[in-house]
Amino acid sequence: MVRNEQLPPVSGTARAIATFIKADAEQKDVSIADLARALGKARSYASIRYNGLKTWSFDDVDSIAPILGYPDGMSLLRKADQSRLS
């Protein structure tokens, strides 16, 4: 098992997406457990991405978009980009 501090750093883009997803989920009272269920993955899988330690895959973003109120992953990514520019 790899410790969190041993993970390679993620890119600025990946960090910005993770930051947006975390803030959006917190605002909408969506928990890490909710995200994990939507992904069909363990809570630890969602947590490490939620905290920006690993990147969300496009498949992940597509899976969590609906519980965050977006019709699809592209809509979520567009909103993340807009919030970054605001």
C-alpha cells in the first residue's frame, strides 16, 4: 500500500478540478461516501481523489456528475472551468 505522501503530485488542472468537486460536493451536502457509491468504488478511492491526491478520471467525473446536479461530466468540467476563471 502506498502512503498518501508517496503519491506523485497531480497537475494544476487536476488539482483545480478536485478543488471544484470538493467545494461543490460540500455545498450540496454530498459526502465522500455518496461519491464512492456513485462510482461503485471504495470510500478510500473517492477520498484520495476528493482531496486532490490523485486525479479524477473522465469516467469518474461522468459517474459523479448526476449526484452533483449536472447532466453529464462535460457540464461539470465546464462549470469547474468557469469557476476557476471567475
